Amino acid sequence: MNDRNPSSSKLASLRMPHFAALFIAGLLVVNTGCSLFVMGGKALFGDPKVTAPFTAATGEKLTEIDEAIVIICDAPHQVTEGFPSVQIDILDRVSRDLETQGINVVPAGDVARWFDDHGEWGDYTGLAEEFHAGYVMHIQMRSIDHRVPESENLMRGNAEGHISVYKVNREKKKNLLTAGRQEKSEYSMPVTSVFDRGFAVQFPTSYPVPREARSEDQFIQSFLDRVGLHISQHMYDYKMSESIH
């Protein structure tokens, strides 16, 4: 005698395809690293913006400030031995990236000529005064290399350094001159450290690039572009999809 309820069997058979579909969908989500959720989130909310570390630390947005920022870059001898022009390369790239975001940057060429004429950067107050800047950004390249020690046939860039930003504190002092009733303004321009952060870049992050796949010069230029953009993104808000690690 068959005690099974026909209606229960029919209901179970109807539920099985739904369960299978949910199970397969779950596997797809796991196997794609939750990319479906990410894509769904972007569809609903758009590509969210990441707050710049500089803004998070200071509460200021350079994209909304008229005062100029002067950028300098230096590197120790062991770094410039392998990358002789790294200071100018990074200075130029960071300046260009920030200008693209609408930030008022002292032209990299002017800053490079200052360095050529003086042979050193001098103090931050003097630089700010020379270029009429409200901020000084100091990039220190501590290490940079594009070679894989275990293999001469592979290339992978690694760079480490430090970013410091100083703000000029202009204290305007007025002295009224009785003779001619002319007003004379004097400025005191000390600088204050407002941002201090280390950075590290690996390019590419996934796997090294064989030398036969790309010329060494092309790889180095792409690597320097990545380092420059990573440094720049400390200073302005950017879309999450544009994050550089």
C-alpha cells in the first residue's frame, strides 16, 4: 500500500528546481568572489568615491582650495644609481595627475629649474615663499626596482617611500605708517606638518612580466606611471574602481 500523499510529492517536485537554481546561484557568487554583489551595488548606488587620506587627516580638499601646492621629490644615492631621473620622473607625474584633478600645482618645470639652480631643496618656508604656495608636498623615494631577484627574465616593480605635506601659516601683520598714511603688510610664513604617510607599490600585483612580452623601457614607464598615480591619490578623492594598491 502506498501511503505517500500525491499532493506532497507534487509540491516537492515543484520546489526542487527552485532549490537547484538557488544552489547554483550561490556557487556562482562564491566562485566569482562576490562580484555579482559588487556589480549590483554599482548598479544601485553608482561607483562610490574614496575619501583621500589627505582629506581624512586634515579635513581639507585641495580641489576646493585656490592656494598652490609646490611638490618636491628626492631620493638617496642608492636609489638614483638605478633610476637616475626618478626625482624628476615622479615630480612630473604627480604634478600632472594633480593638475588633471583641478588642483593648483606649481609647474613641475619651474620646480625642477629651482633644484638645478640651487642643487638642493632648501627649507620648506623658502620654497613656499619663492613659489607663492600655500602647501609644500615632499615625496621621499626610499627604494625602487623593477627586477625580480630570482629571475633575470622577469620584471616586477616595487617602490617604497614617504609623503609629507606642510601647510604655510600666513600671519598678516599690519603697520600703519603715519607718513603718507600708507599701509605696509609684513608676513610671517612658518610651515606646519599636516600630513605624514608611508607608501608601497607593487606593479603588477598578480604576476611578473616576462621581458619578451614587453620592452624594459615600456615596463619602467608604466611602472613609474603607477607609482605617480598611487602617490597622487593620497591627495584627492577618487572612484573606488580607480583605486591603486
